[in-house]
Amino acid sequence: MRQPSLIARRVAAASVGLALAAGAAACGPEDNDAKGAGGDSTPHKGGTLTVLNSDPQQDFDPARLYTSGGGNVPSLVFRTLTTRNRENGAAGTKVVPDLATDIGRPSKNATVWTYTLKKGLKYEDGTAITSADIKYGIERSFAPELSGGAPYLRDWLVGAAGYQGPYKDKGGLDAIETPDERTIVFHLNKPEGEFPYLATQTQTTPVPKAKDTGTKYEEHPVSSGPYKVVSNENDGERIILARNTYWSASTDAERKAYPDKIDVRSGLDSSVINQRLSSSQGADAAAVTTDTNLGPAELAKVTGDKDLASRVGTGHFGYTNYIAFNPTVKPFNDIKVRQAISYAIDRSSVVNAAGGSALAESATTFLPNQKSFGYEPYDLFPAGKTGNAAKAKELLAQAGYQSGLTVTLTHSNARDFETSPEIATAIQDALKKAGITVKLQGLEDNDYSDKIHNVKTEPGFFLAHWGADWPSGGPFLAPIFDGRQIVRDGSNFNTGLLDDKSVNAEIDAINKLTDLDAAAKRWGALDKKIGEQALTVPLFHPVYQRLYGKDIRNVVISDWTGVLDISQVAVK
């Protein structure tokens, strides 16, 4: 997901989304075996699962959702060509087949991808799912009135850039072929070895053309997953799901579908959610959250209670909080100034400002510290735990600032413990030791986002964060460092305005690889190469700590989403 402030919503919604987080250690199967009341850890079918969330599950239409791996709640209703592996930790970062028989068959140069659908796939009304339905589902995601989904298909499919969807263009997308009811072929305008990851997005959900109601489709989308929508109130504020009797586990190795009913309640205050999960009274005993973390104070209380501590799920998500520099703004046009700030950072104080080591893990690499991203440990400007003020002063003197300098740090006023005042103040204090006076410019969240993502208004020194559309270095590095993705007249994420031909060429070369493990190693090496230019200062990866009710069983938290996977949960 591109804009990380949306990632939490999108991945936990998803978008996600996302928000999401990284953790010091992934929960393995032993950690995630939630026994629940009575000590019976065996998951059983039946009962009602309640989901307590802050953000409503808005735009419940596969065309409009921006999810990672198919999302969490959306994945119960919408099946996709491929999906995330529903396992704990690093094993959960793998792409696996969903509607398709495999993760895709590429042409020699990875510009053509072919999928075959499994036999026996059905919608909630018992009709067969066909390749034409997937093609139509993708085409309707191009309609302006159904905007909001991931942009990759528009960017990658041949001739798709100006397509306006099937409501305006009945001809459809020639780049997608359906030679028979079980085969679908994608023609791309450039090699994309990571297409199997993209195929997890909800835009590849089948939609029967005869049942498409346009913008009203979100009220009752036709289910291809284990659950169907019974009701959707106030644009996702409350969604009731019941079993899709035509879903067959024989075609779906990923979703367990234990509960009979799922009740998603949103628009709740985070403190209320955590209090209800903590108390676990009545229906809340069988409740989870997909978007609400424990805060520092709440975590301290939980840690002191053995019962509550046993009901906390900890997870990873590919996400990095960092300082961004605009090298067109003085004095940040001088790499020595950027390096000096890198050396001066006190990551211990930053981690404390983010809630402590249980909620944040210090970072020296831009890529998250997970294998699937190609993580390669490096620390180009070693600051130690508390910052290296002496080295910073040395570099400042070389840059002509023997007496120090004064700079302005832009941040958000949103109390998110990521780009907020607490983090900015910790940086201000650390840089003061190196002779750098930092003035803080706090902006309301929308103003902050507009300012830092506009090339014309982007400040020289500001807080930022980024999360992954899928667990790979591609969607992490390319939007931030590919010069061809600089947007001059819209929302721009290449904050360092880097347009390095060698970096661009390496991105293209890696994208050609269909061996995802080999690609990961190349992404890690590229991360280090870019890091030498000191265009960012990685600060920390967030950690997700989330409570669940006392009757919840079979807790699975993958490193793809970092949050409890409700497709695996049992309540009995």
C-alpha cells in the first residue's frame, strides 16, 4: 500500500491495511496457540466471532478496496487468484494459489502471465465462477466511480492507462484474455516477476456481470469466499456475515471458516475496544480486533496480568518509520549535513517516544528486517544507542557549519506515535547535542500529508513512514526511490527526488526475476546502495500488540499482515 498512513487501515482493513506493524520477533505456533477458557485448544466449528474495530470497513467492493494479500475481513467474502499463506511468522509471507491452481505461469520474459482456475468454484447462489468473471471484476475496478483500489493493473497491463471501465467502454481490456471458462491470460507492458503478489489484491475477485449493481454492489457483493454478506450498515460500520453454503473447503486450502457467523462492529474508540477485550464479558469473550493496538499505558497493565498477557498477539508487518530529506532544500542539499543528522540520531529515545521496545524496534535499514523483503543488515552511519554527536559535529564542520546550524522539522500533530510530536521532540533533543537546533513545525494530519507529498511544498526535513503492498522489496523501494515515479503535479512519494539511472536500471532488472528469493537478495543489495546517499534516516519498525477475547482459539499472525488472521480463528 502506498501511503503508509492508509496501510494500517487497508491491511487490517488493509488496507492494509495496515495499519500494521513490525515486531521484534514473530509469534510462532507455540506462542499463538490460544487455549481459551477450559484449557481446550482444539478449534471447533460454530459460534459467532465478533470483530471490534475503530475504522469502518468502508467501500466493501472488491474494485474499491486497497488490500494486502486480499485483506482480512474482505478475504472472508472475496477470493482472489492468489492469496497469502495463512501461517505464522515468515511462512506467512509466501504467495499461494487461491482460485487458481498455481501462483501463475510466466512467459520467458515475465510479460505474459497465465492462470487456470480450479474446478468446482461457485458463488453464494451456486452458479459457477468463470475466468470471464475475473476479467470483468478487474475491468470494473477501472471505473472512476469505483476508484480506490491498487494502481498496479492500470500501470502494468498493456493499453490500460486510459481505460475507463466497462460502464463507459463496453469493449473491455484486450490485455486480459479468457480463451475458455477456466483460463485467464494477462499481457503486461513490461516484465513483472512479482505479478503473483499483485494477484492477491481484491481486484482479481470474480464479479458476475449480471449481478453488478455499480456503486451499490458494496451493499451485497456476491460472495466467492466462505462467508456471504447478510447486512452492511452505514458503509461498513456494522457488517454481518454468515456461511456461504456453496463454498467448499476442497477448493480452498487457506481459509478455515470455523465460526458460523461473524459480526463486525466499527467506529469504536480504541480504549473502549481494549477495555472490552480485556474484560471479555458476554459476546466479547469471542471477540478480536484487526485494527487496534495496545498503547504504552495499556501494555504496561497487560504485562502485569498473566491472564491478559496470554491473550496478546504480537506481529510483524513490513513498515518503516523514518526521517526524509528533500535535497533541493538547503542545507540538506549537502550530503554531509544529511550524514551528520544520521549519526546524531538517538534511536533509544525515539523508540521510547514510540512507546518503548515492546511497541517499536530500532531500524538502520530502509527495508524492514524480514527475509521476504531481502533484508540485508547494515548501519552506514553508526550512531550507537544514543547517537554519535562527535561524528555529527565533525561532518558539520566539514560542511561549513562549525558553529552548528538551525533547521525545521515538519511532523504531524496526530498522536500516532509515528510521525507525531513525541517522535519529533526526541529527534530535537538528540540533534541539540550535536549543535543542531531543531525548530518543530507541527501540522494537522491532512495538511501534513498534503505538504510532504507535493513536490512544490515538500519541506527539507520531515517525518515519514512507508508500508508494503506485499512482502517484497519491490513495492517498498520503487515508489520511494525510482526516479520515474516522481510525480510533479500530484501525490509524490519519492521524497528524496532521486532519479539515479543505475538505481532505475536495477529496479527494472529485479522486476524481470520470477525467482522471488533471488529477487529478494537483489532488493537487499539495492537498499544498501541507496542508503549510501543518506536520503532517509530509518528510525524504527512498529510492533503490533493486540488483545483478543478469552474464548478465541487458533490465533495465526503472519509476517505478511502482522495481525490476527480472522479466517483462521475459532471461538469454540
